Amino acid sequence: MTQKRADVEKTGETDRSALPATGWAVLGLLSFGDELSGYDLKKWSDRSLRFFYWSPSFSQIYGELKRLEKAGYVSARSVAQETGHRDKRVYVITDEGMAAVRHWAREAPVEPPVLKHGVMLRLWLGHLLEADRMREVLGRHREYAETMRQRAETDGADTRAGEAGAPPSLVAKWSQRYYAAERDLADAMLADLTELAELTDRDERGGRRT
């Protein structure tokens, strides 16, 4: 073990504390041991991270790779491509990077998820919408949730990060359950809207009779 790695594991200071969440996500992808290009990282994040965190853009990935290389957490080399194509730059995690991401995974504070539910915000403003429009919005959200559930199920079969039963595949199951819950919540809200409409109609008819 190098002295730098020993210091990193012992103190957990400086570069570690300054690394943003996206940097940890990129370093985490590399922690599985593959030598990857920025393009590879983007495609893999689209098939994994986006179901439970988010998938960074190409520019964000390349920006974080530069930061990680400067910190000594990854090393890079150029790979020759076919004639007429630029050389490809590929990255691999270093011992220091592995120590850092291991420490982060073990010791980072447990942060509550940030819920920013655009559909719920719009329905909260339901007094400004027609009932049919609210149901349409919920219907589209339900379709989205079911599509994402199916994609999480399909992409969760990717064995790059380990066999079935390994932590990445268990997170894929979590993602499937999350989107199934979103689908079911949309169904429940649609039922709630139907019940509310029936109660309102009943009250109005009762008022007319009196």
C-alpha cells in the first residue's frame, strides 16, 4: 500500500471531502474494475444509475474524470482506433481511488432522498385544472412508471456489475419495486379522484333537493 493510500484511508480528508456526488458515482462505476471510456461510463450509467439516482451527462462525466485524474483516483491512457478515428481515452481506478470510494461508501452520512414530484405539484394545484386534465396527467405518469419498471427489470439483468444476488442486482430490484409503487400510487390517486367526484356530485344533488 502506498503512503498516499494509507493516509487517505486513515484521514479521509481533503480531496475526498471536496468530491461532489457525481464524482463518487463515476468513481463507483470504475470500482468494479473495468477500464472504461467516458462513453462507456455514460452508457452504463444510463442502464443503472438513472433508475435510482440519475445519469450524468457526457460533459459532467468528462468533467468528473478530469477531477478524479487530478486527484490521483483514476489513471488514463489512449487507445488507438481505426484509421480516421481519434484515439480513445480510457480510465481505470487507482489504489488511492479504490480506498477513497470504499471509505465514502462506508462512512458518508445517510442522507434522506429529496422528493421533487412534479406530478404531485400539479395535482396540488388541482383547483386550477379540469378533472379530466388531472386524470390525463396521472395516466401519463402511470405509463411512465410502468415503462421504467420494465426497463429496470430488463437492465437489471446486466451482469457487468456482478451476478444475480450481488448488490447491483438487488438495487435493480429496489428500482423495480419503486416504479411499481409509483404506478400503484397513480392508480390509487385516480381512484381517489373518482371518489371525490362522486361525493361532490352527491353533495350537489343533495343541495338541489333542499
